[in-house]
Amino acid sequence: MKTLDSLGITIPIVQAPMAGISTPAMAATVSNAGGLGSIAIGATDAAGARTLIEETRALTDRPFNVNLFVHDEPETDIVREQIWLSAMRPLFQNFGMSAPPSLRKIYKSFAVDDDMLSMLLEAVPDVISFHFGIPSADRIKSLQSVGCLLMATATNIAEAQAIENAGIAMIVAQGWEAGGHRGMFDPTSRDDRLGTLQLTRLLVARSNLPIIAAGGIMNGAGIHAVLSLGACAAQLGTAFIACPQSNADEAYQMALKSSGAAHTVMTKAVSGRLARCLPNLFTDWGAHAPADVPDYPFAYAAGKTLNAAAKMFGETGYGAHWAGQGAPLSRSMGAAELINVLWQEVVENSHPQ
């Protein structure tokens, strides 16, 4: 079975796939530096995903990860959606716009996206990762048959066991500290909110698969800690937002440097699924919004439309500014330099003075 080592990944650092933030330049730079770079294709269609893969391959001959969303198909609930849009109406009116008349599905889950599967079987990326769940057995077998290394996110022991039973090669252990969307298979189920260190140790003990630890890791000390617990690698996302290869806009970058970075919040208001982000006007509104949020990504359609309208008036407080609890430790430097600094810190923590 393929592993990161077998792919020639010399530094056990994975750059997290961040939809809208990670870029081909970021992924290629990380991979060229010895880590595993990632691009997120879950929020685009097959044609857009093919372009991202081709752009990344033009910049590196090293392996990189391609990330997909495998969420359950959203269920239309007209009453719930109209209540949500009614609550959002004053926000849109602030910018001279009417709220959308209805919500729409802005992208497909890989679970039902046959065009995406066909494209991946032609493009054959070295690594494919899944978030929000795992695809059907036939899709997994098809991707494995062309040589793709598969990995998937787990937030608890049961999800990790499902990943192992499905024949997927590696598990990304996403702790409660992580920025961005919580990777739970069933967002309506009880969340034990396991932290990165505890989840990593549990999965190392209970699973036969290599574990990649993710959530709140920002420096070499954190990487060393999870490697010491038995992880084969650490996945970092927020640490790369401030890199020049990031697609985060100026407002996002400024928010990351603000005092709010120390007060990240979990909210469903932005997208319809629980996600950790920097506090802003949207999260403030979300704290008092209707509790029954429309399904993901229906709610995200309204959130993205609101953000676009606000930005036209110079208001940047309605963006999806995802960030983990380690956000105050963010550093501004190039992605290659960051990989080198992180690994030097790991070495220093391995051999303390």
C-alpha cells in the first residue's frame, strides 16, 4: 500500500487544502520543499478541478493532494430556508440589495459527481483526500485501481473505523481546534469535540492506518508533539494563510493579524455546517440567527452572495475567514521558507539544549 514515504515526501508536513485559499502556487511550493501540498477542488466542477490540477502540475513534478467534499446531498426545506432568508434580509438591505428569493446548491458532493470521478480517473493525482465523509466502495476502488493514494478526515474513533473498513490508506485526525469546516460525517450527530492530541493518540492506538494529525498546529513544537504521539505527519492550514502564495485577500490577512485571532468561533451561519473562523460581523449575526440553519451548501449560497454584496460597499466583515485556534501564532513568510522553518523547529524540539 502506498504511503507518504513511498511517494517521496521527505518532510512530514501536509499543507491543508483550503477551498478558496490554497492555490496551485502554494501546493506546488510546499511539495517542491519536501512536504505535501494540497489543492481543494470540492467547491468547483470537473472542468475547474482539471484546470487546478494542470496548473499545479505545471509548477511541480512532485506529488500533491487533491481534496474533495463528500457531504450528504442537502435536503430542500422551503419553510426553513424562507425563515433563514427572512432573517438575512436586513443584512442585504444594508447594501441596497434584496435577499435571494430562494437558496440553491452551489456545488455537488463527490458522492454523486460522476463528471468529477471521470476527470480524476483520467488525471490520476497521486493523492486524493476526502472531507465530510467517504465515497462509495465502487468510487474508492476505481480511484485505487489507477494508483491514487486515498486518505480521509475523521473526527472520532467511529469515523476512523469506517475509513479503515473502506480500504482507504490514511486518516487525517481533525481535532476540535482546527480551522474551517468540521469534518464530521453526520453533522447532526453528537460531537465529542476531541482535541488534536487526544484524537491523534486514540487513533494511533485504535487504528492500523497511518495517522496525519490536524488542528491548531502552527509551529515545529506542535508538529513534534503529534509525531511523538505516533502520527506519521502533521497537517497545517492556518499557518499557510499568511503566505504570499495564499489566495486570502487583504481583509482576511488583516483579520488574521488582529486581536480577534485569539477568539476564533464555531458557527453554522456562514455555510450551514459547523466551521471555525475569525470573529466578524457575520459570526456576530450568526450568534443570534435562527437555530435551524438550512443544509450545507444551501446556506453557503446566501452567505457568499451577502459577502459579495458587502464587499462592493467596502465592507469585509461578512467573509468566510476560516482559522484554527492557533491563529495568533501565524507568521508571514513564503511557503517554502515556512516549510524549512517548521522542520528546523521540529529538529530543535527533538534535540533540546
